[in-house]
Amino acid sequence: MANIITRTKEMRIMLLASSKLALGHISRTLRIAQAMSEQGLKTLVLYDQPSYPIPSGIDSFLLPHWILPDTDLFQGRMAHTSSLIPSEGKSVTEFAQIRRDKILNLINDFRPNIFFVDHYPFIRRRHIHGEFLPAIESARSKGAKVLIGFRGFLDPDYELDHESIKRASNIISEYIDGLIVFLPDKYRHLVPQFLFQLTLQPHFIGFVGPQNLKRSIPNELQRDVFSSFGGGGDAVFQLKAVFECANNAPELRFVVCLGPNAHPESRKCAAYFLANGGLTNTLVVRFIHDIPHAIAQSHVYIGMSGYNTSMEVIASRTPCILLPRYASGEREQLVWAELLQQLGYSVGVHAGPPYDTKLLLNQIRSCINSKSPNLHSPIFSGARNLAKLIKMNFSVGNKGRNV
């Protein structure tokens, strides 16, 4: 962190990301900050995941971070996001206050012209509201314009409960100057309809994903199959299917990345197969800093299909087999998976459980034995478009206008 609290006449943008919302939000926020920095905007990212690498040229501040409770596997370094606990031996209430005070002090010192938060207020977690809302109020009181990012649930039938929509609508009406959706405009028909019922209309700016990612076929030091199930949700059934495939294909090389916020049941599943499966062809890792390149350096990728995963698959042009999470009536990942299949990136979508591991293994072998398809990777212009939008609509010394 170099000289981050120096006020200048140039536009200053503060971006807040929390691992409590899952890791994808931090990845996306860092990509946005990098694009802003490349456009000559001074940025400061507040984040709380010490294992995340910060791109060069980006000023950042590591907040007091939540850690993971002790477990038997990997020395307690994995848990569900809702299970994260304070890193300083404090109570959750005390720790939340420490984080909140630190954020408010940074806002006071940095005095941003733009304050950006991803995926707020479309969340139900009370402690996130207790941290993000005071930060938004503080930034707004000091003259900042507040922008919120929305990754876009690709499911027009997705509905928040009435109270959540009412709270989000009130916050947007009172505090928010811009609602940014990280999708191209042509996909507006696939987002939830409640977005168009808010007082502030959404602005579609394009995909936010990895830039300049080159596809490379695995060599003897790499792996045939790369699989990741991070983000914080329960992936036990998906993991079980991948481990069973690895167990039945000893000639293939697998890497399975559980993610630093893996669900406890996912940890148990991994522990069981590692102890009893004899998986000498499988490397299980806690975290990989550069997931996009790991995907690009594999013959086939197996994973779920949230926003970030979908962007990384598209950027890598690696054939994928998708096992979307489909629970609690939320179809977002299933819609993403079907879209990737239509675009030619996915060779199979398995909306289980249960999963047909014989079919899954046949699809894996087909990918490895076939010539890699010549897939087109779209331009990930969302982050750059947001930077340009800010430069066009705001300037130091004026009040700007809603975007």
C-alpha cells in the first residue's frame, strides 16, 4: 500500500469488497479497479482476503479480516462464508465495529469522489448491511457519488422477498447515484424484473472478466482436468461426482481446487475420498491465485457456473462440463450453464444431483481426445466501460449526475 491517503485534485474512487459476499465479488472489484487505474483514475480498494494477489498499479488496504474456524482438514483454512469468524479474538459484534470504524476513517482520509460497492443492497445478511450502509452514508455525506454493481442474475423469474426488495428500493432511492449491471445490454431480458421496478434504472455496461488470457494445452507438468468449487456454497454432490470420475480414470490427471471458503460438507467429502479413494492421480488444493490461467492450461474444466466462473471459461476458451448449483429455487447458475452451452463453450450441462458419472467421464475423455474447438472470446469491456462512464459523467468539483 503506497501513499494511499494523499488527497489530490484528480478523481478518487474507493471500492469496497467483502469476502463475506463470496470471493467472486473481490475478483470482480479488482478487475474494475485495474481498468479504472489504466484509465488514469486514482483508486483505493478496501478488501479483506489476504490470500488474494493485488494487481500492480492498484492501491489497496487490507481490512481486519474474517478467518476460518478450526477444522480437521487443511488446518482449518476452509469454511463456508457464513461461518467466518473474527481474526483478532473479538466477538463478532466488536469485530464488526472495528471494521466499520476502519472503513469510516479511510473514507474520511481518502475523501473519494466515487464510492463503489458490488452487489449491495441485494443481500439478506444483516452484518453486511451494518457495514456497507454506514460506509455509503459517510461517503455520500462527504460529497461522493455512490455506485453499486450488480452481476446480473440471468434468471428473469428470480425474486427477492418483499422485505428485501423494499429495503433495497429505499436504499437506492436515498443514497445511490448509479446502478451498474455487468452484462451486455442484449441480455437485459434475462435479468430479474424487480431491477426495472426500482427508482434508478440499471445501466448495462458489458461483461467483466479476465483480459488477455491465452489458451495453452497441458504438458506433462499440467493437468488434464481442472475443477474448482469455491465461492462458499455447498458443492458436496459435485465434488463427489468429480472424485468418482478420477477414481475410475487413473490414466487422467486431475486438479481439484476446493476454495478457501469451502462448505464444511465439501471438506468432509474431500477428506473421505483422499483417505479412502486411493486418488494418486488427483491433486487437491485449497486455493489457486490465478484460476483463469489454471482453466486455460487444462484440457477440460469442470465446475459450477456462477458469473465469475462463466467469465473465466469464456476468456480461457477451454471446453467445460458444468455442474450448476440449483437450490432454493434459484436458477441463475443453470441459466448461465445453458447459455455457455448455446455459445459452444460447454460440452455438457448436468443439472443434478444425482450425476451420471459414466456420462460425465465419457465427456471428459471426449474433450481430451478431440481437437480443441476454436472458440471466440468476447471483449470483456464492462470494467473499461465503467471507467469511461465515470470520466464522462463526473469531474472533480461538480456534483455530477446520476448514471
